Amino acid sequence: MATSKKFTSKITQDNDTWTAQILRRKTARETLVSKSQDGFTTEAAANEWAETELKSYLQSLNERNKRR
């Protein structure tokens, strides 16, 4: 599972489907869902989506911060 200091991914199962979420650490006790997608048939597919989206999400944040 890809992690950074502020962002992480989480995979959960809802009956027969899997849900992938990208979580952002707001404070030491609170986390927010930055991005989410459900309806995956396997855990591997959900994990793959979370990994790729987390990498692209972090890259876009870095590019946006460089412009400021």
C-alpha cells in the first residue's frame, strides 16, 4: 500500500464489491476522503486503482505547489 506522510490509500469490502479510497490526514485525529471509487470485483483491482490514483494525485499536488 502506497503511503506518504499526509496521504494513504485504504481498501474495504462491501458484500461482493471492493471500495478504494485515498485518505488525507487533516489533523492527528481526523482523516478526510480525498478520492473514492467503488464497484471493484477483486481486491487486487481496487488496490491497483488506489496505487495509480495516489501517485497521480500526489504528482498533481506537487506540480500545483511548484507554480505557487
